Amino acid sequence: MRTETCHGGPGPTVLVPLETTVQTPVEAPLAGMQNHDDLGLAFRHTGWARERQLVDDALVALGAPDHRIAAFRGCGRDAWVFRSEQHPDQYRIRADYCHSRWCIPCAVHRSTVTAARIRDWLGDLPARFITLTLAADNEPLAHRLDRIYSSFRRLRRCEWWRSRVQGGVASVEVKWSVKSAHWHPHLHILCHSAYLDKKDLSREWHIATGDSYIVDISLVEDASLAASYVAKYTAKPAPAATYRDADRLQEMMLAMHGRRLLLTFGDCKLPDEPAEADPDTWVRVQSLDEILWKVQRGVPVAPEILALLRLETPCSLDKTNPHCLGPPRPHPCPYPN
């Protein structure tokens, strides 16, 4: 069984256990279960079914390998619920996951791990939050991304930057303007640095880009919030407007293919993703499909277990769905313009 990790390698993913009054797990599977095999998939992907189908269509249209398409379609299959022997009121899920950057639940898991690594790196040292933008034009997204990445490299090589910034992390955000019908990529940066004057940064960014000067700088007051904000763009590669046009979605998927969503520079070295250190022994209880099937039929105990799992499932937008887990946790910009 494959289990989810940040970088796609084998390893367990843990749904953070919460307190509950559940004392007895659901035991043997019910006989006569029918048409329930995809309940676990629906549970994992509640709230973005429409967008998920559009991504699937785009993968097919772009000629993605069969194994990638199959993994994307089966993300969350063979999901089993486990109970802690040491803490019988705690549960977790293990399943097969696709690890695609276009799969929102997988991406949310990856961003959560990334945010923790960034917070560990930030520590208690003063840090700054920087946003760099490009002047609007009608160039294709791939060209725009090439420009912002290469311009950032030039900025980091200039003496003004090197003398003030020790290191940091950056993530790219891509927006589509419906009004102007243009792509608008920009970089969000967390760095350890000396004081940075906004006018000086604007001047150096204009030199690096040749035409762009709009920047923003703020002192980080909440490292946890800032780390989550930067990391969230590893889980949000496509803006909502992109899904409304199949050609636009395919353009973005091609333009983002093979690009790093999180950059490190200078003396920044993010800590490795921590290996799971869990002294508990986890016992397999039942498949998630079986528990969901029992919930639908009002079998005692199953709803309590599901309620625990609902609180930790990463993607859920559709409140009208009885298995909907509520909206995803927001990561508001800590430094709004």
C-alpha cells in the first residue's frame, strides 16, 4: 500500500487525531454491501468534483502518461481507517494517493508539511515578507513565468540584495485577470535580511526586469501565518478563473510542468520533512468505504468515527453534500495591500 508523503515517496500520512467520546470501533464488514466502492474517493474529493473532472480532461487532452491519469483518478482509493491501541479514541487514514500538484487534497497535504518546514527555518529571527510583480502584458504564461524567475535570479545577484539579504524562500502565485485577459504571476518571499527600503527594492526590481517596479515589503509579525501563506501556493497552482476555460487550464498545466513551486536561496536550507515518530501501534479497523456505507444507513458508532475524520480531510467546498467536511482552512494574506 502506498501512503502519502510531501515529495511522493513512500511513507505514512497522519490525520492529526482529535479527542472524541468514541469508545468502540466499527468491527467486521457488513455483508451484502453494494455500489459503495467509490465512497472513499468521493469523501476525499468532496468540494472540487467539477474542477477535478476538468483537470482529468486536461490531462487526457495533453497526452499525459496513462499511469499518471490512472493515479489521479484513483487518488484516495483503498483507504483504510486505523485506530490507536494506546489511544482507542484516535483514528487515522491510509490510502493510495496520486501526489499530483493538480490534485487539491494531495497539494494541501504537501503545503501543510512545507509550511511546517518553513516555520522551523524561520525560527525566532526577524524576517520580511516581500511581493514582486511584473508589469502587465499579453505574453503567454510560460514566457511570463520565465521572466519572473530569471528576473528574480538577477535581483539576487545584484550587490544591493546580496549585501542585505541572507536567504529565504519564495513561491510563485499565478492569477488570471478576467478584466484584462492577462496572466499575472508574482512572487511571495520570506527572507532573513537587514532593513530593506521599499523605494530601493523597487529600483532594483526595475533594473532586474526592465519594466516592472511594483513591490511590497512588510516585517513578519506572525511567522506561522506567513509560512502558511507562502506555502499555500504549492497547494493552489490554478486560480479559480482558470477552470472556466479548457484552453487556459491546459496552458497553465503546460507552463507549470517541471517548475519548482517553492524556491530557496542564499543560506536558506529547509529542514527535511520529519520522519513519522509515532510510538503508538495502529490497528486496521475497516475500509473507509465500509464506514461511509454504514454512516449512510445509520449504523451506530460509524458517524462518530466519520466526524473525527471529517475535521481533518483537506479539501471540501460543497456544504450541501452530506459528506462535506466544510470549507478548507483559510490562509489569509498576513500583509494585505
